[in-house]
Amino acid sequence: MANTHPINGNVEVLSVYWENDSLYFLDQTLLPANVVREEQTTAEQVWNSIKQLKVRGAPAIGVAGAYGLYIGVRDHANLSIKDFMGNLRELAAYLNSSRPTAVNLSWGLKRMISAAEFSAASGLNTARIIEKLKEEAESIHREDQELCRAIGEAGRPLIDNGMGVQTHCNAGGLATSILGTATAPMYLAHRQGVSFRVYVSETRPLLQGARLTSWELLRAGIDVTLICDNMAAGLMASGRVDLVIVGADRVAANGDAANKIGTYGLAILARHFDIPFYVACPSSTVDLDTAAGGAIPIEERDPEEVRNFGGRQTSPDGVNVWNPAFDVTPAGYITGIITEKGILSAPYDENLRMLKAATNPSILADS
């Protein structure tokens, strides 16, 4: 039975907790009714938690995957380096299979493998390589927190007094280590006394907007209004929306952005109503190896998510269901991409490459 812990009002609510060499996830499938964190003791449990959306959001599952890889091998110090590295790569591939669309998961796992390879090449024994893996996972976790703050600072000037800001799904603190990506500018603006309202679409079929985003923003004291997904056009037509900020699970080299299903429709509506549409994400979400959005793998989920609503069957038995978890917004609909290095605008192919080169100079050298 899972080791679960209810969270009281005195504990900061985070998606991922790392305490005393133990890993905990906030079980987001139980929100908003129950606030519970669950200890993760095996890589298999981490895989299931990611697959079941107990932990979710591209940056958060990047952190989760890194810790999961460490947990999966931390008791393997008795293996030879060759056997250890083979097991490590197999386990990384297994963890990466839990959710294929979000590039942060594969990015974090690749970083862990690179850290192990460097340590092995430096002559460290297996026990020391495991220690280095723990340090790398902690570094990825810490960096995500810093990146979210920087994204918030970059996007904060977009929000003025009296504005209506719309978002979709959950790109909040629950999807990252802290503050979120799309919500980070909102949190910082609120802390600085800016008066604005956030409109959150419920995000069918799993209601991440209703269950998660509205919950965390309301908890922070931000003025939140929840709408059904199909109310977005009417809301924008009413003149209440001045800005749209969403997150992303992967951004292709040309600026096409994959995010929760329904995002593309919001982008089209924003273009129609001449409303700025921004994507917020860390540079780790940018995948230069994927040339355009059409090459991004789109996860298709269980049809029962659509056939049921709130635990109640809402469709006839046997009806066909198409249930992609994501859609891809073409770069031409995106006003700007808010990153830890600032807000990028078109041409995205050039500016995204420069962004990645800021953290990995070899990218420019190879181009």
C-alpha cells in the first residue's frame, strides 16, 4: 500500500518533494478535494505516477524522472560499471516511455545519463557514480525552481492593472517545482499589487484547469473565474480577455508548440479577436531535434476519460473515442515565447537556436 501523507495548511504545497533522500509527489488526481502527498520508493512507482498523472506538467515530470532514475539504481553499488551503465540506460528508456510528448522528461533523463557517463569516464566507482546521480537530480530540481522565477520576471511586464488574462490546462506551480511557467508572471504581478483577473478554462476531459489551476490561483488570493472550454469564444467576444498565456510540453525548432488539447483553438480565437497569445516555458522544453510540430509525438489516452465525467458514464457503451492529450499550435499564431532568458519573438527558428546556445554553446558550433 502506498505511503501517503495528508498535507496540512502549514506545509507549502509543491508537486515534488525531496526530503531526507526520500521522494514524494503531490497526488494531483485527488485535487481539489484531498491534498495528499505519496512517497515514491521505486522507479516502477514513479513510472506509474507519471502515467496516471499523479505528477504532471512537463517541467515537473522532468524533475520526477531524474529522481526516479536515481531511486531505481541507488542500491546497485555492487554492480560493475559496465553492468550498472547498461541497467541505467534501460531504466531511463523505461521511465521515458511513461509520457512521450513532454520533452522535459527525456531531457532530464539524458542529463542524468550524461552525468553518469562523465563520472565513469573520470574513473569513479559505481558507488560514487550513484552519488553523482543524486547530485544531478537535485541540481535539475533546483534549476527548475530558478527557471520558473526567471520566466515570471520576464513575463511580469505583460500584465497590467485591470487586465483579463486567460490560461488553459495547468502550467502552474503544480506543473513545475514552484510558481509554474504560464502562471509565474501572474504570481509575481499579484505579489506586486497588480489588480487583474485570470480566466481558467476547465480543460476537458481531465479538468486540469478546474481541479488544479483554479485551485492553486484561488489559494494564492488571485482573482479567478472558471469557464467551460466552449465558452472561450464568447468570453473573448465580450472584451474581457486582454492576454492569453499558456504553457508547453514541447516546442519544435520552428516555434510550433505542443500543449494540452484545446490550446490550438484558443490561439485561433486569440488571432481572430486580436489578443496577444504567449507560450511560457523553460529552454529545456525547446527541442531543436524536432524540426516542426508535425513531428511531435502526440500521446493518446484512455477512451474512458471521455466516455465518463466525474465518475459517471456520459456516453453510450462502445462509442468510438478520439482522445489526444495534446495539440500543436503553429508558430504563426504565437505572439511570443516567454523563457528564462526573456521573451522570444519570430523568427523562432533563429531565436530558439540562440536560446539553446546560451546554455549549450556547442549548438552554434555544430550549426
